[in-house]
Amino acid sequence: MRDWIATLRRKRVAILAGVDHQGVMAHVRAESGWDGRYVFMTLVSAAIAILGLLLSSPAVVIGAMLISPLMGPIIGLGFGLATIDAREIRLSAAALVGGSLLAVGFAAAIVLVSPLQNVTPELAARTRPNLFDQAVALFSALAGAYATVRGRAGTVVGVAIATALMPPLATIGFGLATRNATAALGASLLFVTNLVTIAATVAVMARLYGFARDLSPRQTLFQSFVVLAAFLALAVPLGFSLKKVAWEGNATRLAREVIAAEFGDKVRLSQLDLDFAQSPLALRATVFTPVYRARAPRAIAARLKALLGQPVTVAIEQYRVGLGAAAEAAQLAEAQRRAAVDPSDGLAERIALIAGVAPDQVLLDREAHRAEVRAQPLPGAGLATYRALEARLSASAPGWQVWLIPPPIAPGVIEVTDDAPDPAALGTAIWAAKRLNLALALSGAEDPVAAAEAAITAEGVATRRAPGRGRGLTLAWEVPGAAGE
């Protein structure tokens, strides 16, 4: 045993002898401060991160991580803690706090002016931290500290650190801008967890590689105790959170299996929502089945109570299929009638039925009371039909802002009377342009084109005059900015 310990000590001495401690500390100090480049890259990284989160695009979020400069200050903080360097701790902490506030503020500003303010899956993933998130931060810190000591720090390691820091900061900005306390607080907890985990891990790695300032064994033991206590203080609640997330995932899986077993192989489960915030648990589901089963909710509730160990209230909306076009149309009319009576009950399912899409294609932001769906093309339907359909959806859901995105049907020819475009048709074209986020190309006689151009630009829609003359007015779609390319 003594020989084994002695061998380990000799290997550690040999490793430490190969580390340029002075050079590493000089590099850490140079990269951990506040300067113009740090500010600029922080703002750009925060902007890309929040746009990626709003678009629910992992590729764009990764792009933000590639340029995030947060690795420098947090590595500097860890090395400062290891060497008890008060100046390095102060400078690194100031840069980290300042950069974090800049990122949150800039992300919030972008959200305020953005038409997209829905809680996307990428945003939601940053609002419920658990033990796995701490593990990501831990391994990121190990990679960052090792690469710094060995002189291999670079973009890849910076991405590892930014993975744990920049997306939560952007999510905090989203929560503040949309007044979504759940998102802001959840992302704040994730950020603090990752920050403490990374800084503590870097400090421990730095101590192992001999970065210290003449500490006594008692001081070193105290440092280790503080780091371990910090890890446990964060790991315990995160462990409970992970256990809860796992239990909820298992409960949702069991609910799907029980519903499938109750209705048989021919059933199609369209929507399932298990509300864990209510007591007892509340299960709502929509199924398409060839046979209506009146006793199914009671049987499903009893089975789930036995499996989950707690009571569950079950509400199942059953729609019979395979009855012919007339019968299914009658069911659709009934669903629309019920939507007008109860706007908050099964909103996603009803919007999906009216729009002709699957319920999972309806985007709901319950905090902001916004719903968005892309309608399926209807034979013979024009833009005015989809606008009227959106108005009916909005009327059936008081307190909700419902956006129905129509197919990109060309507005075409607009009737003109006394050189004035038809206001109803022009208003419909403007509505569709906003929903589709497209510009309008105008062609025709000078006076109608000028009048339409003034009305359209006043609504914030981009326009371009296209070649072509005539007595009337013709509108066509165009990608914003394409005319100037």
C-alpha cells in the first residue's frame, strides 16, 4: 500500500513539473478581465442564443456557444479561488456579473421587439434544472480546467462552458421580458447551479495541479470541505427534481399505455395532457375511436390510481371515426359549438380540429394566452376564408390571441374604385402578410399602387413596386429584403 501511494506521489510530482504555472496564470489573468471585445462578444452571443431559443433551433443555440466569451472569467474565478488571489477573484467576478447582466438585458430587449414570444421546447428545457444539468456543468468544468492547465483551451472548451451558462442567461431574459416568473426563476436556478459547480470544480482541478499559495494542510482540508458542501447543497434539491421529472415521464408513459389498452388497437390518441400541479392529478386526452366507450374514463382512473399510488381525475374526449364524411362533419360542427361555450377547455384540440391539423402542431403559450397554428390548405378557400376562420377561433377563446397562419396564397388582383383599392381585400392582404412574415410586391396604375403602398407600410409590412402596368392593382408575395439583393 505504501509503495502504491509513493508511486502516485512520484507521478503527481512529475506531472506538476511539466506544468508552466506562471504561464498558465498569466494566460488566465489575460482572458478573465473586462474589455471591449468581451462586451461585444457577450452581446452577440446573447442575441444568437435567444433567437435560437425562440426558434427552438439547437443549431442556432450552438452557434451562440461557439462565440461566447464567458469561459475566461469563470476559469479566472476558479483559479483565483484555488490560489486565494483576491485581485483575480474580484476582477473575474466583476467581468462575470457584468457580462451576465448584459446578456440578460440584451436578450430581454430582443424578446420585447420580437413577434415570437412562445415558450418553445428549447426554452422550457432551461426552466427545470435537475441533477443531470449539474453533471453537464461538472464535466464542462473538468474539460475547461484541464485544457487551461495543459495550454489547450480553445473554442471546443469554450463551447462546453457556454453550454451551461449562456442559454440559461438568455432564458432569464425571456422570462423577464414576457413576465414569466416560472421561466425566469427556473433559469436563474440553473444558472446559479452551473456557475457554482463550474467555479468550484475548476478550483479543485487547479489545486490538484499545484496552483496554490502556501496553504497549510488544515486550510486545504477546509477548502475541500467547503467545495463538497456546496456540491451537496446543490445536488440534493437537484436530485429530487430529477426524481420528479423521471416520475412524471413514467406517469405520462403509463397513461398512454392504459388508454391504449382500454380502447384497443384501433384507437388513435390525438392529445394527452397530464397536469401534475393539480391535486388529484388531472388527465385530459382526446382519442379517435371507432367505438364509443362511456365507462372508459372511470376504468382508466381506477387503473392509473393503482399504478401511480394516487388518485387521478380523467376526462376523455372521444371522436368516432369511420362513420362517413357527413357524420364526421357533424362531429366537427359540435366541436366548434363546444369551443364557443368553453374557451379554456381543450383549446389546442379544438383549434386543431378547426384548422385541420394534429393537436401537437398547435403552439400554446398559456402564460401569455397566445395560440398559433398553421392551417392546412382547403380546396377553393382564399385568404379571406382563413381570416374569417381566425376571427371565429378568436371569438371562441376570449382572452386568447389566436393566430391562424394561412397557406401562401397570392393576394392577386385587388379591385379599384376611383383609384382607391378595395379596403376589405387590402386589409386581408395586410393580415396575411403579417401572419406569413412576407413582403408585398405591388404593380398596376400609379394612383392605386401609391394608395395601397401607403396603407400597407403604415401597418409595418414591407413593400416593393414591381414592373407591370394596368388599370387595377395586383399584389404578390416577396421575401423581405429580397428586392435589394
